[in-house]
Amino acid sequence: MVANPRRPSTSSALRLARQAWRLLHLDSQRAIACADKALARALAQGDVLAEGWARLARGIHLLYFVTPAAAAVELEQARACFDAEGDRAGQLLAGAGLARGLWRAGHFEESLAQALALRDEGLHVLRPDQRGILLNTIAGCYSALGHSEEALAYMFQALRDAGPSKAHGFDVVLHCNLAHEHVQLGDHLEALRHVDQGINRCKALDNVRLLSVLLINRVICLTELDRPHEALPDIEQLLALPADADGRGTMGSCFETLAVAALSAGNVALGGDLVARALAAPPSADPDEQVERVVAAAMLDQARGNLPQALRRLQAAEAMAGGGTVGLNLRPRIRFFQTLADLHEALGDAKSALAAMRAWQRLQVQRAERTSRARYQAAALQTELLRLQHKLDDSVARRNATERAKAELEAINEQLSRKIDEVEALQAALKGQATRDFLTGLFNRRHLNDILPGMLALAGRDRQPFAVAMIDLDHFKGVNDRLGHDAGDSLLSAFGELLARHMRKSDIACRYGGEEFCLLMPRTDARGAARKVNALLKLWRGASFEFGGEPLEGVSFSAGVSDSRIASESAAQLVKSADEALLAAKDAGRGRVLSAGEITAASA
């Protein structure tokens, strides 16, 4: 058995596909042209990996410029290509794109569940610029669900990973989304700061869509700051931008948002044109857009003197704006009740105006509380990550000086990883409750501790034996020292594959820690477990490997087995009994399997 080296990435189709990926936010039209060319070449050459990356770039482009449904077709095909080639980074990115499509289609909770399922592995597998795609998708889901604290934390983490020098323009997306989130929290000056940063960076890009979204955010900020007249030039610029695939794309026109700004500035003619465009657009799945269209139309009715018609529009949507609609943010709700209060006042209905104003006030209080939490928690996260990053940087500079510096670096790396896992962008830790060991694909020790007591109790109830085997790879440290940690990791992974292939369906294999493994075998006594593990030992002895041109043969392991009839007190006692048998096997010369029953008989 020889470890397969990673396939070279030299095909012309793959180079084109990866160039398309890098261009996605830098130059949208060059990106799709490059992706189309890469796809044609990949299909002609039969290059499945290149086809996957070309379709991935096309799928993300379609998400921005066409529809989620069109993007999903391309992304599913991309994922199938990555599945065939075993490209895990590509699989994760395609999965993130599909989750984003669900979000864009209004399926916020389903999207969040899918994106979070990719998070833990994505943090380990993806490069920093690629991680931003996944983290931003999670942030968008949280934002749509009204959880600004989590949304901001994920966005800041993505921005920290994806600086301007390595993000290929994706940092502009993050500035845009941070501006949107600060708008939702009512922090319009901070939102403007991110908008200005994004627009300044847009000068180096050729991406009309990104510019248009930034301008829309600036229009919102200026309107909310009661400076709608300053937004009129941005509205004119937006209307002058091409709305086809060469510009903004078919999504995100936001005519209702622009109409609210124009009408707030007193420009009824422009507002009327924008309202007409908004109402003529296809129905939106976004609750924010739905409410804002009603508000814009009511404001136009009021500006034209048709107050009863304006009131009817608002009353028809009042239940929705009142709350309980998934994906409806505070900003459009606040605008809705402000408009409703103004309209009741204009109609001389003081009681109804007061009720609407009280609803507006409650929403403002909610926004203030959310803003306070988000600022505190985001600041705490950033401060902690920055402190840990500074420690990491200092240690990197000293790591070649002494072994002590190397140990310190590893400790800080572990601390940084643990901190990122704990904060989960502030509330639910970035590391979830995964039950699988990432390297071997087996269950981990945590899962073992969770399930072993129940399995042992079930065996006792059914009066069936239950065996545990503890396995330790022999001379593993020597492999790491002689061939390197990559070789050691490959050896652990290969052993995990061997266990997975040759276990019964009822058996459970776990990586216990380091080079140590644990097998749980229901309806099996110690003698049967020893036969099974000896068969595994024979298979493992017959395996051969090659690392960097150097062969490795004659590998072995030591194992100890016990069962519930030998050690029946508890799950911990059963594991301890098998572990003691393992230690005896190692003391006896390694490369063997000993049963706790044999040791007990020998000592007697």
C-alpha cells in the first residue's frame, strides 16, 4: 500500500478555472468569461478537477448575477466533480455556495444549518481567502435571522482572514456586509465608514454589482440620518448603472429603498418612478423588501394626497411588520411604524398615531439593546483574537531559536485555535460538538465517552457480552522522528481506513488519542475480540507504505482486550481493564494481542 501523492495542478484548464475563481470579485465579466473558457477546455480534456473549479466559479457568479436556482444547478455539478476527485476544499466551497443560494431564496434556517455543518472542517481545510466565503455565508444567515451579534463576529473574523492583499476583492464584499449589519443596528456612521472603505477599494476593481450594493447602503445610511438630499446623486448614479449581466445583474435592484430616499427628500417625481419600478419587479422572497415596497408605495400615496389609500396599504401589512416573520429585520419595521404614525397624525387620528409611535419606540429599544450587545461582544472578540495573534507572530519570529520557543509557539497555536473554537463568533463556539476525528474519519474520544455507558448497559440488559479493545501503534514516535509528521498523519489515516473497512457494522472504532485507538464490540467476549484484533494485526503487518521515496514496512500494533464479564463494574473499569492488557502486551515485546482474562489467569 503506497500513499498517493497529491495530483499536480498543471493542466491549462485548471489554471484557467482557478484564475476565474480569483477574478470573481476583482472583475466579474472577465471571471465568467474565464470560467466559460475553462469549462469548455476541461470538458474537451476530460479534466474533472478543472471542470469542478470552473463550475464553482460559474455557480458563485450566477448567485450574484442571475438566480439561486440557476446557481444551484452549476454548484451541484461542481460538487459532484469534487466528490469524484476527492478535493475537499472544493466540496466545502460548493456546499457554502449552495447554502448561500438557500439564503438568497429565503430559506434562512435551512441555509444556516447547512453552512454550520461545514464550519468546523472548513476552518481546518480552507485557505484564509476561501474561509471568508464560508464565514460570510454563515454571517448572512445570522443577519437574515436577526442575530446581529453572531453576524458581526463572523464578518469580522472573515475580514481578518481576508485582507486586501490576499482576498482578491472579497474584502469589499465584507465591508459592504458590515455596513448592512451596522445599518440594521442603527449605527449609521459606522456603516458609512465601511461603505466609504468599500467604495474606495472598488476603484481597483471592475465589479459594478459590488459598487451598486455599496451605493445602496450609502443611500440607506443618509436617509436614516435624515440627510436624504445627499443621497440623490447616488440614486442617479445607481439608475445609470447597467442592470444586465454586465452590471448589477438581475437581482438586488432595491427600487423600493431608493424610492423611500427620494420621497424623503421631497422628490415626488423620482419617487413615483422608483415605486413603479419596484411594484413592476417580480415578487421578492425577502421580507425586508416586501415591507419596504409597501412603505414606499404608501409614502407616494401620501405625497400625492391620497391618505386613505396609503393607510389601507400599511394596515394590510401591519401584522407582518409587527414581528414573527422569519428574516424580517428591525430597520424596515422601524421605518414602517414611523410612516404609519406620521400617516395617522396627518389623518388626525391621535390615538392610532400614538399606538404606532409606541410600536416604533419598542423596536428602537430592541435595536439599542442589540447594538449594545453586538458592540461589546464584537469588541471583546476582536481584542482577544488580536492579542492571541500578536503572541503567535512573536513566537513565529523566535521558533528557530530554541526548543522552548517552539513549544511556546505550539501552545499559542493551540490557545488561538481553542479561543476561535470557543467564541463561535461570540455565542455558540466556532468549534461545534463534532463526534468525528478529522484525521482518521473515526469517532473521537468524546463520542466514545458519550455512548459507551449506554452500550454497556444495553449489553447487560440483554445478558450479552460486550468487548473493548485498546490498540496502540508500535514505534509511532520513531516514524514521526524519522519520516516527519506528515508521514505519521498518513499512517494514522491509513490505520483508520483499515479499521473502517474490516469492522462489523455493529462495531464502533474511535481514535482514543495520539496513536491509540479503541474498538467497541457488542455481543462479543474477550476471546472473540482477541481473534478479531489478531486478524487486524495480520492485515496491518502486511501493509507497506512509501513516504518521500523511503519505504516503510513491517508495521505493527499492540492491543489489549477485555469484556463485560471480566470487568463488569463500569464503562471506565472496562476501558481500564483493556488498557492494562494493552500495557502488558507492550511490556511483552509489542506486536501482539493480550486479553485481560489471560493476564488474570497468569497472575493467579
